[in-house]
Amino acid sequence: MKSSGTVSALLHHKGSEIWSVPAEATVFEAIKIMADKNIGALLVMSGGKLSGVFTERDYTRKIVLQGKSSRLAHVREVISSEVISVGLHHSVEECMKLMTEHRVRHLPVVEGEKVVGLISIGDLVNWIISTQDATIDQMTHYITGGYPQHST
């Protein structure tokens, strides 16, 4: 079953609140924000532009496992240099494919030079579930006669 929808529709439904940190922030500061906001990733901004995404995965693999101090390490030291992003016109399916291919769980949404949102794998799964539920409801109404019949 194809779950239609664009990033624009998903953000309209979810909201487009964005949490970010400067690249100069310490990893500890970033983790504190993530804990306070109950989120798994932060956008990393440098000079008003997107320079990366800091995730819980970055913290565990590049700080904890390497025995580094989160109070001394800076976010810029642990984020990957490649930023995978999408636009408002991308489909949910395209986002799922990008996340799978690049093994990421968060995609910044960028229009032109401006960051307009951040979507997670959880957002996409919730979108797919809700569209499937709506389709099932429509089919159930149709099968049980919930829709007016058309005369031919």
C-alpha cells in the first residue's frame, strides 16, 4: 500500500518547531537540550546556516565509546560533514528511502537556504500508520454502505 503525502503535509500535521545548537556548543550542552525537550537530534547551525545534525548516535559512538568528555568535546567535533536533507516537496516514500540508504534517522527540511523543519523516522512511521488507518476507515465505510450510492 502506498502512503501518499509530502514533507509539507507531514510538517503541517506535526508542526515545524526546530531545536538547534551552535557548532561551538559542548556535547554536554547539546545532550542537556535533547533531554529537556525529549528529542533524539538537534540541528547544528553555524553562521545561520545548517552545518549538521547532532544525534544520540553521535553521542554514544563518538563520545561515550571513545572515552571522551561530553563537557570538553564540541558538537562540531562529532557531527558528520555530510548533511542529508529534503525539501517540502519530497514524498514520505522518498524520505524513507533516503533514511534507509544513508542509515540516518533524522532529515532536516530545507527550502532554499532556510531550515524549515526536521523529520524523524518516527514521524514518517506515524504518518504511514495514520494514512493507512484513514484508508481502512474509508474502505470499511464503502463496504458497509456508509457512503451514498450513486445511481447509474
